[in-house]
Amino acid sequence: MVDYSEFLAATMSRLAGNVNIGLGKGELPVATLTHESGATAEVYILGAHVTSWKTSDGVERLFVSSASAFARGAAIRGGIPVCWPQFSGRGALPKHGFARTSEAWEIESMSSEGGVTTLVLCLEDSEATRAVWPHAFKLRYTVTLGGGELDTQLEVTHAGTDGAPPLAFAAALHTYFAVDDVGAVAVTGLRGLRYEDNAAGGGLAGPEEADAVAIDGEVDRVYLDAPERLAVVPRAGGAPPLVTLAKRGFRDAVLWNVGEAKGAGMGDLGAGEWRNYVCVEAGAIGTPVTLQPGETFVGGQTFAAGGAAAAAPKEEL
């Protein structure tokens, strides 16, 4: 188990000007990124979990449940969990894999330059991970805060030696966007796509017919081969997007809200809070990513809020 007092002591000596490390909820280390525009983001080191993104107007753009556990070994409900190397219960690992609850994430670098604030975290295989998933790997997770945007990028490297078996995984950056009422929003960019309908048993459905997909009751879909750009928009139309997403590297997109019936039974979701989020996320789910020794996968997503267009996807590293 990580000694967080030693972690903080070692980290405080190498803080960047706009990145500060302290103790957050549950006495867990949290990095706070600030930008000269007034925008901020928070990243819990446990699980490399982004839990807050406030734009320069002070508006919180991410949802975190009021009943979420901030504790060792527990997943945080909301924000941006890193789902890796498994998505949901599709495999032998705990739901969504072990990255989102790992205490072994370390800070690789922090910087404030070029008009952005950046935090890079890393996670490597260990005796504990190899006991449940026998592969050598290195993850780099980069969180970049700009004046009007937040970017999150996951790099996965097969760290095995020549002759090691391929490394196959699924992944998603499972973003919970905050909304006043999920019934009043919709998601654009999905028209014409086939999707796995997990709320209806996981069968393949579509093509999607709606220009703007509304969330009526439980929605749990993996849209296959989704386009680079998606947006959360007012359902009534006629207004700018609430937030736009530009993805890169990831082939698929997930749309999820637990709905009222199942939401009432979730111990880590506050009463009625199923109304206050919509998950729209980039993922590699329908077809697992396969890497040979030495190969690296790079996938990311950039958010812009309040109707500003997200930046064009970055070139893959």
C-alpha cells in the first residue's frame, strides 16, 4: 500500500507553477491544475481520475456523485474514470479493469508552458498486476488544461521483450458530463452508426436514425466506428452545444445513462442524480487493440464547452 505522506513529501519538491498537490476527499492525493484564464481541473492520483473541470466562467462541466466513495480500492463514481485493460464486465478482471482503482500511478511530469497546464501520470506492470493480467505494459496518461478546453490522452505500450505474446485490451475514457436534466439534452454525431445495445442484452442494433440521440430511460450503447466529433446539445435545439468532444485514436464512442429504475439501486449514486449526467466517451471496445512488443497505442479526447468547437484532433504520437 502506498504511503501517501511519503508520496506528498517527494512530490512537493517538483511542483509546476500551475499544478499543486494536496490531500482531497478521503485524504487522497489530488493534483489541481489551474490556467491563467481561471479554468481549473482536479486529478486524483489514485486511478489517475479526473474529477473536476471548471471552465473560466466557473461552471463545473463534469459530474461526480455526491455518494461516491473516495477511498482506496474503490472506484470514484463520475468524472473521467480510465477504463483499462477491460471495458465493463467483458472479461475476467473487475469491472472496467484495474487502472481506475490502482494506487500505483505516479507523477511523471508537470508543466505550465505554451499557454496550457499539463500533468502526466504513469502506471507500469507489477507483481500485483501480473498476478491477474500476465502482461508487461506502461501507461502514460496526460491531462492538459487550456483556457477553453480539456484534453485527456492515454498511451499504452507493450513493454514485453521480443517473443512475448501480443497484448490485447479494451479501453475507454469514461466521461460523465454534468447536465441539469438528462432528459433535456441529446447527443449529435451518431446518425447512421451501428451500435451494441447493452440495455437490451448486448445485441447489435441500428443504424442510428436520429440526428440528435435523446436519453429516455436507461441508455447503454457502444457506437462502433464513430466519427471524430460528437456534441451534447439542448434537446429542444436552436442553441449552441453544451460541450463538444473531438476524439482521436479510439474507434468507438459510448453513450450511457443508468436511468431512474437502476439508478435507485446504485449505492454510490445520490438520490435522483441519474438525471444530472450523461456519459459520452471515446473508447476502443468493439474490436480490442492488439500490440506487439515495443508497439504503442495512443488515444485521446478533447472537450470544449459552451459552444466553442473542440480543437482538431492531434496527430498521433
